[in-house]
Amino acid sequence: MKPDIHPNYRPVVFQDQSSGDNIIVGSTIETSETITVDGVEYPLAKVELTSRSHPFFTGQMKIVDTAGRVERFERRYGSRRKKQAAPEAEAETTADES
């Protein structure tokens, strides 16, 4: 193997933001934060969901809306839905008048 071309592989703590669980896994991710677990300091990577909190793995449904995903979807596509519904409504009113 060539020296100095491989990333630094080391134990990293991945912290689940929705449940607060810490998972120590080997990784090459670069982080700026650290955390001390059991007297050992590890790099810290914060994540929104892990297998410990994801509804598919836990069997519990909960709504996780990070950064307003629903609102962002409505802003992008909500006006299209309203525009498509308007011509259909006009066609129904003209058909009723006849």
C-alpha cells in the first residue's frame, strides 16, 4: 500500500439526535466536535436518524419533520395542484349550468 493516501480510519461516535443514543463505529468521517464516552475522547458526528430511532426498525410511527420538508414540498408543488384543480372545477360549473 502507498503511504499517506488513505483516510484516517478510527472509532467515531455517531449521536442520534432524535433519541440521544451514542453509537461507536469505525469511520473515516471528518468531524470538528469531540465527545468523551467511558473516559475516552472520540470524534462526534451528529445524525438525524439511525436504526435505533427509525420507524422501520423500531415499529413505532413518529413524524420527523427536519427543516420543514412538508412546507418545502407544498411551496414547490402545492401551487401546481391548485392550478390543476381550478380548471376541473370550472368545467363542472359550466356543465351544471347547461
